[in-house]
Amino acid sequence: MSTKEYGVFLPNAAGGWMISSTAPYPPASYDYNKQVARLADGIGLDFIMAMAKWKGFGGATDHWGETLESITMMAGLAEATENVKIWATVHANMQNPAFAAKVFTTLQQVSGGRAGMNIVNGSYADEFEQMGVWDPSLTPDARYRMTEEWTRAVLRLWSEDSVTAHGEFFTLTDCESRPHPETRPTIISAGRSDRGRAFQAEFADGAFLGSESIEEMRDLSRDVHEQAAARGRTVRTYSMLTIVQGETDAAAEARATHYGEGVDRVALGNMRRSWGWDAERALSWAQGAKGEEAFQTPYVTGSAETITERILSVLETAELDGLMLIFPDYIEDLPVFGESVLPALRAHDGGAS
């Protein structure tokens, strides 16, 4: 395996990762995601990941108003692909550890050992109030205590024939979950808080990080590496990056500008409100949002040569082990990236070109 890993964040929610009426609009359909997964597998990417989302953000684009369930979709994509790792998302606040242990053992069998469990703990009230499963008394710290307890239970169920545990959040009594996975599924976690990074260092194999600057990203990545090493573990760090490629730098920049012209400010405001922002503050911010806010992640633009240089710069400066990539038009953009950028990245990394 090459030192650096590259994957794709699948668009299993309508609109993908662009909040814009002038950007391509991936549908929330299995057929579309299967095409993307097969393209990713075909060009030699390392992993595909799907999020879990239960409520969208409205606006002119009805951003993420339609979504596909993560684990079910990834089980299908495991059958549709051969080599790429299959990382699905599960909410610890919604699913009992016994259910999760069984589901991901099954996914591990279906995928032939390529499964990964992306653990999230449900931080946004809107999604869970609609189901009656939101507990407003849980602080962020308490949610991490719950997730730690949940993860320990899953790990025991994957390796012990009978598990009894009476914890703060879960009760298991002589609980069985056989068969055990022959190889433990990869554990993934996203977060940037002190508590989140401690969780990653303790439990995760892969940590997704977000930051306000590349220097902060470097510090966060370094911290996760160091905390894991202190525990005798290794954790790989990743971030997300949107790729806007063109035949020339100017053509790519023109694409990005065009996408920004259609930024959906209503959806942007609703997204901030779901994050806990005051409604008036979210509306005021969204009204002044610039076109670049149409991108939900940091992005790079340019020709193949420029994209290659910028990706390498991000990885090296931020001391990351990989990137999860997003494309405005997955079907059109992935083959071009696979032909013109990925071989150069692999060659730089010492892998196959």
C-alpha cells in the first residue's frame, strides 16, 4: 500500500457537496453512487465513504433533502467493487452496540474484509428531534462518554462470545454477537475537539480532521499522531478536499466561479442553524455569504499539474496521511483525475504510477 491514501466522499445525499444551483446536482440514487464507486475502484483509489444524514437543509436546491442510508448502500457497493475499502457511517446515539457489531460483521463478510465503521455520535438536534431520540441533556462531553462506552461494547462483541456490561448508557447481559469478524473492521472517526482527538487516538484507525487553516490542520494531525503513539497505536489522519479541475488553471477557476454564482444562501443559513447557531445570526451570515461558501470543504482549482502540486502541498504542509476527495461532477471528473493526477501522486509517493 502506498504511504498516502486517497478516497472519495460519496454523494449519497442529493446535491453532493456543493450548495449551489449552478453546480452539478448528484441525485440521491444507488445507481449514481454505484457508478462513482466503480470509477473510484477502477482508477485505483483506496477507499470510498458514505455519510449518514437524516434531514436536509431546504433552500432552492433542497440540499440533502433526499438521502440514502449509509450502511445499506455500502453493502451493495461492496458487491459492486473489488478492491476499494468500504467505509460506512453509523450513529452511536441511534443504534445499540449489539446491532452495530452484527451489521458491520456482515458488511465485513460481504466486502471480503474491506469494511470500515465511521462512528458518529449525533451532534445536530434537528436530525434527531424529528425521531424523538434527541437528548438535550447530553453535553458534547457526555456524548463522547456515550460513544466511548458504545465503542468498547462493539469491540468486545467482535471478540468475546458473551458480553455483560452495565454502563452509564448501555446495558448488555450475556450478549452474544457471533460470528466474530475474521479481521476487525477499520474504525474511522471525524472530529477536531480535544475530546474528539483523544477518542481518535484511543479507538480509531483513521481520523478525519477539520480546521480553519492549514497550520492548524498540521497541529491537529501531529497531535493525533502523538497521542496515538503514546498509547502504542497508529492512527492515520485525513482531511477533505474538493477538486475543481480544468484543462487550464483559468478554465478551472472559471468553473469554481460559476458554481459560486449559484450559492444557495437559504440552505447555508439552515445548515448553520442546525449547527446550533441562533436563527437571526445564521440568516444574517448567509445573506452575506460569498460564492466560495458554495463549497462545503476547502477546495483547489487548476490544471492537472496545478492540482497535483496543490494536493502534495496540502498533504506535506498539514502532515496528513491521506485525503478524502470530492468532485463537483463525479462521473465526468473522476476519470480525468484518475488519468492525469493520480498517477503523478502515486509516483511522488513511491507507489505504482
